[in-house]
Amino acid sequence: MPEYPLKRPTGCPFDPPAEFSTLREQEPISKVRLWDGKIAWLVTRYDDVREVLSDPRFSSDMNAPGFPSHSAGVAATRQKHPTFLNMDDPEHAVHRRMLTRDFMIKRVEALRPRIRDHVQRLLDEFTARPRPADLVTGLALPVTSSVISELLGVPYEDHEFFQYQSGLLVSGETGPEEALQAYEEMREYLRGLVERKAAEPAEDVISHLIEVERTGAIDRDQLLNMLRLLLGAGHETTANMIALGTLALLENPGQLAALRADTSAPRVANAVEELLRYLTITHFGRRRVATADVEVAGQLVRAGEPVVAANDSANRDPDAFPGDPDRLDLGREARHHLTFGYGVHQCLGQPLARVELQEVYPALFERLPGLRLAVPVEELPFKTHMVFYGLFSMPVEW
């Protein structure tokens, strides 16, 4: 029985495991063994993945018997400190609605000028660095950390602390004790911020959630867990996309040339969707457990059985993305990709991620037309064991 996650191919750092192609055609739902020995169903076709993610009979509750967690460290923190990410409706919907106004498309679009300012300022700082410079620590992380810090009301000068702790919490190699310690340190840091904001509120998410807490809708522990999730996910995911997407464009010069030739808003938005599909940084699948007997792709999944919905495989399904889905094509219509999930648990922060990516890619290549890797791509350190795929570092010159 295959061990999951399956191994990526050595030839191309952007491709998911090669076995997905065969599985989609011949065995769209199959069994795999997880890190803890648990046997789970692996779902690989686009339509079937959407079916699992939209069916309320598949639970996101990590405390439900049989739930297939990503690692021991992830299980320890999310089971002890659940957020709406690992809740089912109606509780999930109640908690999610508390944040809807802060991440709705209209509100995020109003932030676009501020996000553009952050990108340009950080590009000024990045281009002043000695060369070669690391695109990950020099630009990708600063952009996303500065934006989410301003939105939440977190001091950006603390970014090294929360970047380090968040990295521990999304690593598949972090043990339970280390993960719980990192989580508690983040909570204590956020507790201090909440106490200060309670005395001096501002126009930010922390101040908004304090007002929600005062209504009795959530308690202090739930507030802290929610902020920890937003702070971690708000910078970690998009930072990985900035660096990995830049690398994909550099490795596909024809596609990069096409993007440079037309940086209109619709063209850039379409390019971002294709990059999100092609790279699928959420590469360990969406995890669920069946709460009732359900048939998926002709196979009976019994109540209590774990399920991994492989969105990285679904995003390479030729039935959903015709015209060689294993090729990066910035002209492809790819907005129906599953990188942000599907159904009620779709990523809450996807409007913010889209705007950040739409601003950073064209600005980066306009300012640095000679941007290139400073080392062979084979020497780059990839985050193969992390919950979010990406690069630890990416030395570049220009």
C-alpha cells in the first residue's frame, strides 16, 4: 500500500506525484497509508474531490474518530485548539461569519492601493540588498507579513517571531511537544496584543474580534485561536506562492514574456489563477472523515473512514483543465481550480491572496527585468515536508 503523501518526481519541482495520472484514470479512489499507520481513502479526480469537499457527510472535525491528520504536531495543536477550519456546520458557519466582513472582496479591493504601496516599498528595500539576494526572506515574506500585520493590527516589527513560530506549526517534522510550545508562545504573544487593543481599539481585525467577544459569541481562547490561524495562514501561504510562482515564471520564459507583454488587470488576474492551479501549494490534500456511509467514484466509503481529497491531483485533471494540464499556460481559464478548497470550507482569505499576487508579480518583473536565479534550480531547497509547498530560500540576481 502506498505511503501518503506520495513522493514528488525529481525532474520538475512543480509537478505533483506522477502516480496521480494513473490513479485518476484507473483507480480514482484508492487506499493509502498515512504517517501514523492509519489507512485512508485517496480521492484524485476533480469531480470526485469537489463532491467530497461539498458533502456535509465528510467532516472537518479533527477530534472526530478516524480523522486523517497531517502529522503528529499538526494533530496536537489543532485538536487542542480548534478553529472554524476544523469545525462542521452550524458551528463552523457561525465562527466564519465573524470574519466575513474583514475578508470580503469589496473590502480587500479597497485595500489594493495600500497593498501596492507595501509591494513598492519592499521592492525598494529588496533592490538595495547585496546580490545575490534571497527572494523568500527579502521580498515574499515581508510583503505578506506586512499586509497581514496591518490588516490584523499586529506590529510588523515582530515578524521574525511569528514567521518562525508559524513555520514550526506547518512543518510535518515538528513533534507534538514542540508544536504545542510554539502554539502557546503565539497565543501568549497575541494575548498581550488583545489586552492592549482592548484599551486602545483601532480599525483592525483584532479590535473587531474584541467587540465580538464582548457580545458573548466567542470567548478569549477562541479569539486567540482565531487570530493565530489568521496570522499564520495570512503570511505563510501567499509568501510561498510569491516565491514559487516567480520561479515557475523564470523556468517558463515564454509564459513570462507573454505576461510582460500584457499587464492589464484581466490578464494578470488570469495568470494568477493559472499559477495557483499549476502549483497547488496545499499539496497534502484536504482531510475529511466520513460520518455516514457514502459512495464516491463507485466505491462505498463507510462511516468513520478517513478520506484525503487530493486537490493537487484534481488541479491536473485533464477533464477539468483540457489542453495539457501539466503545462503552465497563463492564457488558460483556470479560476475553477481547487487550490483554495471547495464548498463551505473554501479559504476565507482567498480575496486577499489574489490581490497580493496580482500586485507583486507584475511589479517584480517590471522593476527587475533581468531577474534570474543565482543557483541552479536543482540546488534550491523545497518545502516537501511542509503543509504548504514552497521554497525555504531562492537566491536571485538581476
